[in-house]
Amino acid sequence: MTIHFDYNMCYIRKPFKVVLGRVIALMKKYPEMVIEIGSHTDSRGNAKFNEDLSQKRASSSKDFLIESGIDRKRIIAKGYGESVPIIKCKSDDSYSEEQHELNRRSEFVIKNL
């Protein structure tokens, strides 16, 4: 599952709270499940800024799950900055805002079941 973020923001957008609800339901159904939230940015901004922003996105997603009753020990939150893009472009001007948004994401990966 994947959620996306607005440019330079780390808050959970309302439509993606529904996606997180599915993650919460799965984690409640499988109480041994451990997930990693891997968060990413687009390539705009410097690498350090993007690393920090992606970690804030991962933490924001983790906090949402914890506030919904999921034990923090079951969630790994990792920011990857701009290092793992879905869309690879030659320059920031060479692709659309929609393409940038595909790179601004948190992905939820099951690490243990």
C-alpha cells in the first residue's frame, strides 16, 4: 500500500487516511505483523532536506497508526529521501507535478507476519 504527500509537507492527506485504515485493520487482524514504513521525497530540494522530510513523513504515518491503537514496536519508520524514485528524470523541470507526486510517498512493507 502507498500514500502520497503534498510538496514539502508531511501531514496525512484525508483520502489517504482511508488507506491507512486498511493497514490498521490488517495489523489488528494479524497481531504479530511488523511493517516498515518507507517514506520518500521528490528530487526538489537538497539531499539533507529531503532525508529529513522523508523521515518526518515516515514518523507522521507511524504516529497515525500508533494513535489508532497499533503498538509502536510493530512499526519501523524509515526515511529514504530522494534516493529511491519511482520516476527518474534528468531534471526537476522535465516532468509534471503528478510525476513528482508519485515520488512523494510512504510505502508499507510487511517485514514479519
